Amino acid sequence: MQHAELGSSDRAGAAGRAALPPAALGLTVGAIAVTSFVLGFAGLEQYVPALNARAVGGLSFGTGVLDLLYYDLQLFVVNSLPVSYGGPYPWPLEVARFGAPAATVYALAATVWLLL
């Protein structure tokens, strides 16, 4: 009897939809998001001064902590303005450019899944 009760929590909900992904997947994506945030900041700290030295389009981007945090947060919605001007990018920024949007897509998909 106990075995049957344990199995019932793994079954689909009342609507017949599959159960949410395991918590381990959510933790993994959370780790990817945090890692992307940290690597994004470190990469932008290297990249933005180099971009300013190139004087692309006559623009100069802020290099203060708040500026870099703002640019870093923009990575999660795919469009960080300094990154739009092309590479080469430092490796931490390269990792964050792909990890941050991937974490955002997963979070959106999980939210939609919960709402359906």
C-alpha cells in the first residue's frame, strides 16, 4: 500500500498533463542563471573598456558597477547594448551570452507550464 501511495505523487495532474520537471532541473537552470550573471559581469568588466577604446560609432559606455550590472541584466533578455557592437568577447562573456537567455527561456516555459 505504501508503494502505491508514493507512486501517486508522480502521476499526471487532474487535467492529464505530465508532471513538472524534477526539482534538480530547476536547480540546474538556477545555477546556470547565477553562473551566467557572475560570468557576464566579469566579461563585461573586461569587454566594455576595450569597446570604449575602439570608439565604435563614437559611443562610450559606462564602466561603473551599476552600468555593468545593468548591461549584465540585459543579457537575460538577449540584447545588451555593448555586446551588440561585436566581438571578440572574453570567454566569460561568451558563456554568459548563451547561458543567460537559456535560463530565461526555461523560466518562461516553466511559468507557462504552470499556468496551463
